[in-house]
Amino acid sequence: MGANMLDTYTLVKRLTQAGVPEAQAEAHMAVFLDMSERGFATKGDIDGVERHIYKIEERLDNLESRMGKLETRMDNLEMRMGKLEMRMEGLSTQMTGLETRLMVRLGGLIVTLMSAGFGLLELTLAH
């Protein structure tokens, strides 16, 4: 125990002077000595643990901040994805409209070409 060595005789004497029977005071001292051999946390030990806890709390705060930033970025990405989906739907509608117009024009062109072809056929057969 070094500099903190316990003066067990003095402690037992103080307990007996306070009215504790000597056998009981010696038993208290034996339990106390057993506990002290297992080790007590010193103020330095407690300060070290508190510093360690503080560092862990700082790291947790940093992680929470980073998580918040990531959540914001995810929200922004989701919003952008929604806008892209709307644009894609608009493009799909435009494509459908273009397909319809193209089919109508091609149908008209086919009718025109067939008419011209029949007209030429008639002219050819008529002469």
C-alpha cells in the first residue's frame, strides 16, 4: 500500500473508543483491508475515466453531426430523384404524343402515295 498504508491498530482503537466492540471493530477492519487489497479507484483513476468518457461523448457528437449532414444529403437526393421522375414522365408523355403524330403523318403519306400510285396506274392504263 506504500504511502497510503493503513494504521489498522489506530483505526480499530478509534472504532472501539466510539463504542464498537473490539471483535466487531477488528472484523470491520479485516473486511476493509480485504476490499482495499482489491484496489480502490483513485482520484486520478476517476479523472482518467471522466476524460475518456468526455472524448467518447465528443466522438458521438461528431458522429451525430455527420449523420445529420448525411440525412440532409439523402433528403436532397430523394428530392432530385422525384424531380427526375417527373421529368421522365413528361418525356414519356411527349414521346407518346410524337409517336401518335408520326403515325398519323405516316398514314397520311401512305394514303397520298397510294392515291398517286393509283392515279399513275389509271393514266397508264388509260393510254
